[in-house]
Amino acid sequence: MTQASKLTSPLDAEYAEHREAEERRRQTREWLEKRERELGFVKDAPSVAPDKPANR
């Protein structure tokens, strides 16, 4: 008898590339927010970093 292996679909939210991409987006957003604070952009200007991920 053979043991069945569990396959992970690339569409699965737990797929490694999805987690890595989400981490890169989070790091980029944090970096952009930090740069905006450091450079003292105009307070009325909208943030370059999005508040939440875009729905696709």
C-alpha cells in the first residue's frame, strides 16, 4: 500500500510564493511609509503606500 501525498495548489492561500509575495508587499509598504515620514512630505498629500491591498 502506498501513502497518498498531499498536493498544494498554487492557488492555495498557504502556497509559499503567496506568503513570500505578501511579506514583500508588507515590507515595501512599511518602507514607503517610513520614507514619507523621514522626508517630511506634505501632510495633505495622499500616502504613496496603499492602506490595504488591492482586490484582484
